[in-house]
Amino acid sequence: MPLHPPRPITPVPPRPVALTVLAVLAALALTACTSTPLAPVARPRAVRAPATTATALHRLVTDGAPGAAALATRNGRLPASRFSVVGVADLRSGRRMGRLDRFRAGSLTKTLVATVVLQLVGEGRLALDDPAAEHLPPGVPLTGAGGANDLRRVTIRQLLDHTSGLFNYTEDPHLAEQLYGTGFVAHRYDRHTPTELLRIALAHPPTGSPGTRSPRHKGTAGAPFAYSNTNYLVLGLVIQGVTGHPYAEELRRRILAPFDLRGTSFPGERPTLPAPHGRGYSLIDGHQVDSTDLNPSRAGAAGEMITTLVDLNRFFAALLGGKLLAPRQMAQLRSEKATHGAYGLGVYATRLPCGVTVWGHNGDINGSYAQTAGTADGRHLVSYRVNTDDPTDQGDGTAVLTAEFCPSRDRPD
């Protein structure tokens, strides 16, 4: 079958009315290349699935995911969060997904990166309108061939909200073929440095001038928004340039340790998942294959994070609840003005069919898709995941969020 066109680590955030789950396969779909399909096993029925999420999770499994799980927190009661699961974490053993299972979170990494950048803004160590080049470590390339790309003209704000115009490095045809195409067999464990990946991006013409709309990316009408993993690759380097520490070290010190996110890690080049974990699956050349192990260095600050549903709820409760950022930075985080409602500074709003608006992010990488969404105060949250990156019905993601956040006569207390 022909190769799919290149895709970002996470899908472009949805239009305000509907959220698309797995509408785009991950650009970092790093697939274990087995030649024979895995034999499916009978999928167990839902375990402790409340009426608000049971149907939606069943839909995800019916539409192709081996397993789906969700963790819902209400009234800020994190210890009383309700876990629901359908299907299996491992097609061979039939093991179910667990509440504390580790999985790859893809572009949910971006929200933590954005949080630390905004903390540095609040500390006066950089400003949103600073050129990115002012804060990069020595040796990082600033321009591409012909000077069409120039990080001296791109601001921190434009990196955060994807209005920089920088080419998405995962859309480079040669690299994309190695990441998730037929070349993956030979390149599954290749090591990539942020500087190397940035050079690939800068070698391409920009999608548009910084702060202007790209004609190649048809997002919200008039919005200068073009989702690019390159933006957060650069922000990881900005954190290093400002603090003198690798971005992952700063995230561990500022977020993971203070908020007890024990199941979250930044693996660097480690290809395996920490225990406990299930398996991740991808569709390759018509076969469902195990895609659990991969070298995540090609994702870096744009999408390498490993986490749990518990940690996602804990982090977003702290973030949306105002425990990580000062009020001014919280307002900046939520501002979608520059993108006409498409994306803030590391989070985006989803307007559900019932009129409720929730805030969060999604993320996917080969074998895994996850999303967290919550009310503005962070007291009502749901994080859910599936162990595949295969496309499914576009309404499935909306169904999960609608079931959790929209009023219903069947909703339990």
C-alpha cells in the first residue's frame, strides 16, 4: 500500500466544535516490523466503567483499538478518581490495561514544556516577544539555506502557539519514510539530536512568515496557525539555553518532583517502557504489529514523554488550578487570540456539542494515543488513552469528552 503523507506527533488540535481522535497517524509512528499479524484475543467486557464513559470507551474498541482506558476526576478529588477500561493491553496475553500503566504520551509533552517556558517568563528570565535566537545554546543553527528561515525573527510566543511558520521536521519526506514508512526496518533505533532535526527543518522553506497564515495549512479561517513539532524542539533548546540544564531536567525539577508525578519520565534514547506497561499496536502494510519499543530521541521536547493516566490528571489539576503559573501567565497560556481559537500557548480549548468548553491537549506516537481535558478550574478532568495509533471514527474522541462533561440524566453522582 502507498505511504501515507507525513504526519505530526499529534494531530492538529480540532476545530472548536469537534475533537478528532486519531484522525491523523503519528509522524513518529515508529513501528516494530513483524511480517505476520498478531492473533487477536477475545476482549473482556468493561471493568468498573461508569455510565458516562462505558459507551464511549466501547466505541473506541469497536472501531479498532485493542484497548481503551479512562480516568475521571470530579470535584478535585484526585484520590477518588474513577478508572474505566475496555479491551486489552496485550493481544497475546489478554492482559487488561491498569490504572498505573505507563504509556507514550506524544505531544502531551508540549504542555509541560510550555508550562516551564511560561514559568521562566514569570521569573523575568525571558519574554514572550523575545526572539528565540537570543536564548538558544551556542552551536544551535539559526538560519537555513538562503535565509528564508531565521530564528532571529521568530518569537517565543510564536513557537508556543505554532505561528512561527517553521517547517515541521517530521514532514521531511526522507525522514518521514524512516520514521514510519518502509524504511523503519533499518532505522527503528536511529539516534537523532535536536540540532540535527532542527537543521532538517531549516533546510525547507517556511510555511509562512512568522505570525502570518500559511496557505498550505488550512486551519481556522484567517488564523496564522500551522502545527509544527519544530516549534517545541526549539523551545526545549530555549529552556536549556536559559537555565543551563537540559529541558527534561528542568521539567523533572519544576513539575515532576513537586507534584509527585512518579509515573512520568523523559526517556531520551531508551527504547523500552518502564513497568508496568502493556503493548502498543500499529497498522503496517495491512498488518497489526507490535510497536511498543522505539527510540524516542526523534521526538524530544515535542513528544517523548512517558506517563500514566493518574499523572496526567494530577498535572492538569495543578496547571488549570493555578498551582504552576501566576495569574498573568495562566491568562497567556489560555490565550487563543493569535490563532483565532485554534491553540493557546501549550493547551487548546474544545467546545463540546452541549456548549461546555474544556481545556487540555492530546498526543500520539506510534502505538499510543492519549488526551486530557478539564474544566477551566481543573476540578473536573478526564484522561483517556488507547493502545493504537490507527485511525478510527472521528466522533469517538468527542464522545468520550461529551459523556464526561455534558449533563445527562444517566450521569451518576
